[in-house]
Amino acid sequence: MSVAAHADTNESLPMEDLKVFSEIFGKIKSDYVERVDDGELLKNAVRGMLNGLDPHSTYLEPEAYREVNIDTRGEFGGLGIEVTLDDNGLIRVVTPIDGTPADRAGILPGDLIVRLDEAPVKGMALDEAVNRMRGKPGTTIDLTIARKGAPKPIRITIEREVIHINSVWAQLLEGHYAYVRVAQFQSGTAASLRRELTRVKKEAGGTLDGLVLDLRNNPGGVLEGAVDVSDVFLRQGVIVSTRGRTEDSRITFNATPKDYLGGAAMVVLVNGGSASAAEIVAGALQDHDRAVILGTKTFGKGSVQTILPMHNGAALKLTTARYYTPNDRSIQARGIVPDVLTGDLAFADPGGVSVALREANLVGHLGQEATVEEPAENAKASRTRRQDSDYEVRAALNLLKGINIARRYAD
């Protein structure tokens, strides 16, 4: 997620420290056992600086920078997997994206990637690992996975594809109750959501009595996408605010006076794979008492990253702010605690052991401040009843019915 930011140029440079850096650079150039390219040495120094800040600040090579815009538009080449660094310098899976090669191959949230083909990932920069996983569609890559509860590492071969991220799809559960899945937040997600709501409303005869909004294993996306989705269901008040050191990182986003559900009851499903923009939506709807949050505690990524272009065509992805819910809660390293807690029943690994990776587990994490076509597997689900195969959807549907009964008696 990004907001505009500028570096504070008023602070003087630490000249003595820079002299030490220059001296170390010179010693490496003259005394290291092998000749080292100047540019590579300096890029490694930049990566080291950023790795010492938090897990989300990174240096983007020109090619990686070009692909950032592709990601937010919803199409790119690769495996369809959201990853981060864990506290041992290894690559952890936040979540696979619905309907992608990684999802179909059985990759799970919390899986630990220890090798990419034959290359160990320990000590590998996150952007380098991501670049290795991307590649020409039709080519394959072997991922060696350590999974909690598995007796030995699992080797999975995945074929790369052009990833089309269909971020929203919906279906009618029964009667006037609908289900909407939001897999990731992009710039057009809110428009897709409104179209899907219009479609299922028509199927239901023109009105909905309740909605299950599924944000489980949603890794986030662009800030504006989360704000616009929240605004679909809110009539007034703050949606989210961001605060950092610079003036232009301090922004408050407010709702506009239209609720596309007309006040119908809502339940939002979340889990440990719900991160970043997904937490913004859950937090806003929870603080405004617009929806009941059901599931398990979310990931806890409450920071804003800004893309700062460099003169060489590369870019700096830098954490510039924290975001706050309408009730001024920072989610960073804490997550959203659901109103109704369930077990990790729908997303447990085959051994029955829950996998729960959160922002607070990441090395160097920030602390608290003092319509879319259904994927093939979902098309099959729509021919049956989702609530019959998904415990939490069934619980959410029953909760919606209970809310409506309570409202009738209150009236």
C-alpha cells in the first residue's frame, strides 16, 4: 500500500559513519579474496540497510519495479503466492492466491520455503526469492517446503502461469443471504464488488437480508482498494487514517453516504492469512459496528509502504506510516481480534496442526507506537452449497439469521 512521501532532507548526514563505510568499502575492494563488482557491492549494502528496518522495506531492481504496477492491476507471471521473511531469514508463505498454481499445488499459509530449485533460500533477499519464483509461463520450479506437522520437507513442482487475479466473486447461499469472496485488493476491486452485489441481489429477487464477506487468506493489496471496499458498506465516518513522520503521510479517509446493502446484516470472515488491506476493511467495519467479525486473529500488518523511484530506474519500497482504524487502533503486530472466535478449522494443514504466521513473528517487525469469473474450483462449489462444505460460512450464515431475528424482536 502506498501514500506519497518525501525524504527529510533537513537532517545532516552522519559524515563519520560514512567515512567508516567508505573505509570498509575500500578494504573489501583491495583485500577480499575475489574481485567484487562495485555496483553489486553497493546494492548489497543498500539491501542490508533496508533489511535492518522491517520485513517490508526493500530495494526494487528496475525489472521488479516495473512488475509492481502489473501486480496492482491484477495480472503477472509466476506462481500466485504471497511471501515474507521469517525470523530465521527464510521465506514464509502468507497465503497462496485463489485459483493460482500455488493454490492448486496445495501450498498452505505458514509453509516455510527452504529451497527454490536447488538454491537454499536462507539469507536470500526477499526480492531475489520473488524474482526466482517468477519466470516464463510454462516453465517449472521446485519448491522444498517445511510444513508444521510434516515429518520431513515436501518437494512440490509448480508450473508458472500468467497470473490473472480475479479478486471478487459472489454466490447466493440460500434465500436472501449472499456470500462474497474478496481474494486481494486491487484498484478495481470495489467496482467488481458492486457488480457482484448487483448480480446476487437480482438473483435474490432484488433485496439481500445478509452478506458473508470472506477475507480469509487475503494478503492485502492497495490501500485505495481497501478504502473503496469499506465505503461500499459504510455511510459516514472515518474508514482508516495513516500517520508517519512526514506531513503528506498523514491522511484520513472518510466514507461517503451510500451503503450498497442498505444496512443489511454482515459477517466478515478472517484468519491469520488476512493481512494489511484486508485488516483495514475488517477493522473499519468492526469499529463502526457495521459487521460482526468471525474467525481467528488476523496477521497484524498495519504499516504503509511507499514506492520511491530512483534515478537509475530502480525504486525504494519504504515503510513510511502506520495505519489506524476508526477507533484509533494500530493493528501493527497485533492484528484484528474477531468478535466471534473459531478454530483454524477450514484452513488447517493435512496433519491437523494449525499454521499461524503473523506480523509479530517476522524479523525486525515494527512495534506498536509509544465480476469476476469464478475460478474452476469455485465453480464446482457454486453448484453445491458452500455452507455445507465450509464450517465458518455455515456459522456466519446462522449468525446472520440470528441477527435478523433479534432485529425483528427489537422492532
